[in-house]
Amino acid sequence: MKNKNVKKGVIGRLLKTMHGFYPVMLPVTVICIVFSAVVSSVPANDIKTQPMP
């Protein structure tokens, strides 16, 4: 069953509120999370491209 009382746009309002309280820290945190995800996915892609000896 889906809850029909859930309002849409909650995440957007949450991000706007967080940006209001932490205008510098929020973008830096998002950039760090994305950078970490990219760096952690590089070894998995590297293993796929190396030929077997």
C-alpha cells in the first residue's frame, strides 16, 4: 500500500533548507561524495579492461 499523504518535493525543500544553513559546506560535501564515488569505481573498471596473462 502506498501512503497517499506523502507530499511531493520533500527532498527539494530539505536541500534548500540545508543550503540555507550551510551555504558552503553543502556543495563541498556533495562534491566530495561524488568524487569518492568516482574514485571508488575506477578500480572496478580497470579490472574489466586489463587482459588476462
